Amino acid sequence: MDKWWNGYPWRMIQTNFREIDTENIDAVGYAKDLKEFGATVVTLNAAGITASYDSNLQFQPNSEYLTGDSLDRIIDECHKQGIRVIARTDFSKIQYSVYEQNPDWAYRTREGKIVNYNGFVHTCLNGGYQQEYMFKILQEVLTTHDFDGLFCNMSGFLVVDYSYKYHGPCHCENCQQKFKEQYGLELPQKDNPLDPVYKKYMIFKKDCEKEHTERLRRLVKDISPDIAINGLDYIRGESNADIGRASWQYSASSNSRVISGPNRNRPTDNASVDFMGFRYRYTSISPALMELRQWQNLANAGSLSMYIMGRLDNHLDTSGFEGTKKVFHFHKKHENLYSNLVSMAKAVVVRNPSLYRGDSEVLGWIRALTESHIPFDEIRISELNDISQLDGKEFVVLGDIKYLSDQQVKLFDDFAANGGTIIATGETGLYNNQYEARNGMALNCLGIEHVKEIKSDLMSSIFEIPDAQKDLFPRCVKTPLIAPGPNLVMVEPKENAKKYLQLIQEHPFGPPEICYYNEVTQEPGIIMSEYHKGRGIYIPWKIGSFYHEQGYQNTLNIMQDILFSLCGIDEIAPNLTPMVEVNIVKDKDNKKQIIQFVNNSGCFANSYFSPVPIHNISLRLKDVKENAHVETLRGGKVDYQFEDGYLTINLDVLKDYEAIVLS
């Protein structure tokens, strides 16, 4: 039976109430503001640290500012406006007065100290509060209020506070005892992936979180199966910023893809965070970035989301509202067209567990594929357990995905055996999902006999494209020397594997008088192996990381030659600027295709401005029916023609976003 969130036109506004926001809240005005903005879903504060209603539970403190309209009235008025309401809860902290009466609920440092941040004490997932009392709170708030969904903020094991101060793994008595019982070990002193004990601790945390999540889901679904749970029925992410953190231009596109998965069978809620970071909650980021994120959300999953502090009516910095509202209203106008869409991408990038910015190798591949106009999907390795999830895909990128289970190794080998292409880099598959080193390369499709040595301290080593291979790398004709960065896995390829590039090993880089080399080795920089009906391509260095961190055309050239020349991927827009993102989706009945363009040209260094119009865009697509009707949704003019099985489309101008519908 379909639930309300299936195919729902998702336009979310998350209004994080401060306590004072409920003091004079007008439920009718609040709901009308959301409706006028174009929202169909709202997330608002309900319970946890502070209750936004009159709780009868001893350790659920009520807000002192509940003098405006009640939470019940707010929910009711939102429902009258056709807006679904999701309860925001936060059980990661308790008020100090609650801690004083329940000291065993707190997170503890290895010295036994608590984390008290502005009078709020960090709790532990294995403590009595999160193990028992939060379930009492959820039972109360979800049975006394007509919520449509639930979002639990900051779940899991927190090791940092709002000032990003690191406190280390929890050492409360519950964690110590539970870890000792399961592994016979003392807890690790700090987060160190190289520590064998910490590797056990990572598994321990994952198991604790899984068990806790399953209990929560059972409780909520027993109350009502019509309550949408974050992480199950819909998935929330954030495109956010903070002081001192590097900007990630494709944040919303990437988050939306990885949240939705290739089949897009669940709503995505990638919230564009309005503020600059924790310390500047009331100051908006650049308006052009707010709008860009929403266009990226739309192009990659069809769902929109904005997150602000306070309410719409009392938010002082409204600079980010106009662009976001523009995208909301565009989506509202065409919401039937944007529902139940399926990706037509032939490529998929596999992600490490984190959604965020620490994975330079994968981020570099996301950049290269986007800037090469290759539509692609993203999927977390933790969610990839069946080869059917790769149906319709032609190649998979494994960017330094170190940890693979035996089941996943078989899955990727089977994908290649059935005709697919695996592109793997760095230390992919050298470790199992228990964080233990394997004896060599796990993936058979990569054509590696054994690993000789892993280097991480290269300084001047560089790859050369020999004359005999230059035709295979046409973009590198003027740049035949390829810088790999510091990391290299030296391997022995199997006899039938094809080897490309040759390593020039460490040589002097100063003074200038001796900056030359005398020897070129046979150590390859790219290895391609035929594997049954498909193949594996292994790049034993972190090519994506080098591109993401340095951004040189030299690296993009070799990545594009790998994709277009070695892999044989069709170039659909060879003359289009890399500043335009292209995405292609279809409806589930295969009656319509939508080609979407996002103009990223407003990104300049770490600033975002209105994009520069891009003129005379040409696209060449195959497998399109000759009787297709072509139209645009944002006013662009198109002409098109069919020839030799291809449809050529010419678009006169791209301003911020355009969608071409083939029906």
C-alpha cells in the first residue's frame, strides 16, 4: 500500500525553533508563510533536549516559552494548508538538571569527564537515556500529536562539540562493559583507523547503531505505519558550510544522488542550510549558492529543501529566500512531471560511508564526470549488496574504496563478467569489511597478480605516456607527463593485462641544474584487463584526489581519456563548457525523458555569483525515438534533428537551469 511520501512533491522547509520562537508563534500565520513560500513539508522542533509541548514525563523538560499557539494547533494549521509535518527530535544531549539526576546517561571522556556545552550534557548511545528514556519520549509525543514524520538529529556516537573540540570515544561504564564483553578488550583511547583495537571499535559502533535504529523503527511503526522515518522512508542530508571549511561546488548534486540511489524510490531531503555555520546562525550564505543548491537538488533527485534558524516571519537575513522560492515555485508548477523519475545514467560512483567532504578520491571523480557531462548515479558501499542494484549500468567507479566485503567483491566481479566495466583506483579492495588486510588485490577483474609495495611518500615520481600509446590519450598530446601525487600501489599485473603509462621514479627537483631523470621504468600507471564479457581498469594511484586537491587540466585530460578512449563512453556534449552539469532522467512509464542543465558558472574561487548565460549548447544523444516531441520548461529555444540513430539538440541559451522534455 502506498504511503503519503511515495511520489510526494517534496518541498521541505526546516524551521529550527529557538525556545523564544514559540513565545509568540501564530499557527495560522506560520502555516500560511510556508504555503506562500511553496512548501509541502515542514520539519519543526518537538522533543528531546526541550519539549515544544506540555510533556508529562519527569525527564522531558518543557520549554519555558510555550505561550504562543500550541504544537497541536501548529500541526493542525499546517495540515489545513496541505503541508506535512515532521517532528524534529534531538536525544544527543540533556539539560544539566536532568544529568544531575541521571549521571549514568552521560557520555564520558577517557578521564571520566562529561561534555557540558552551554548547560547541555552529551549523552551516550549505550546509556539509559538513549537506550530507554528516549523511547518513552517518542511514545508520548507521537501518540499525542498528529505528526507525519520523524527526524532524530545528531544520532550515534558524538566525539566533537559545537566548537569542533574533539573529546574522543565514549568511555562511560556502559560502553566499557559492552565492548569488554564482546571483544575482551579495553576501549581505544582515540579515533585511530590504524589501531587494531579501534578497527574492532568501528564494528562495535556500527552494530550498536544498527540495533538501536531497528528498535526505534519498530516503536514508531507500531504507533503508526504512516509516520515517515528519516533513514528509512525518506533520507535527509545537508549541503552546509562552516568557517574554515573548503567549499564543495557540487555538494547538493552529489548529496541528492547518493541519498536517492540509482532507482530514486524514496524521497530525498538534502537541506540547503541557510546560515554560514554554527557560530553565525543568523547570517545567510551567498544567495546565488542557495539557489544553485536547489537547482542541483532538482536536477539530481527532484526534491527541494531549505533549513533556517527560527521562523520565516522573524528571520532577519532573507537574502537567500528569493532564489530558493523561485525554484520552489518552478517545481510546484511542474510537480507532476518531476514525480517518480528514474535515472538514465549508465555510470555509478560508489561512495565511502560518509556523505561529506573527507573523500577526495571520490570527490575528484565526481568533478571529472560532471565536468565531462557524463550523467552518473552515486550509491553508498554500505547499501550495495545485490547486483540488481546495478541494472542498466555500464561502468562503476570505485575510487579508493579500501574496505569491501567478500559479497561485494563477488558483486563487482560478476558485474564485469556480465559485460560491465569496473574502474578502480588506489587501495580498492585491499581490506575486508572487518578492516583487516587481504592477501593482495581482491577483485579478479582488475587483472592483478599481486601487490608488491604501497607507497605514500612520493615527491617527484611521474608517469610518462610513451609514443606508442599517444593515440590512446589524445587529450594528453601536449601534456604527456602525468603527475600522480604521493600515493602509489606498485603491483604485478597478470600476463594478459594491458599496461599503459610508464613510471619515472624519484629524481632530483632542485636545484634546477639537476632537475632531470635518466630512466623510465616499466611500472604501469593504468592496467586494463579483459574479464569474461567485460573488463577492469585499475589505476594504482589516487588520480581523483590529485584532481580534486590540485585541479589541473593535466589530470582532467588523462581522466577523460580513460573514460572516453579506454572505456569508450559516448561524448554527448564535447563542445560544452565544463561549468554546465547535465543530467538525464525518465518517468517510470518511459513516456518522457528530461534532459536537465545546471549552470555552475557563478562559482568563482570560494564565492558564488549569478551564473553567466551559456549560449549555443549542442547535445548528441542515441537511443531516442524519431517521433519524439521536444520542448523546454524555462523558455529556452531548441531545434533538433535525427541522423544515423542520434538526436542532435541545439539550445540557444542556458541561464540558471533548463529542462528539455522529450515525449
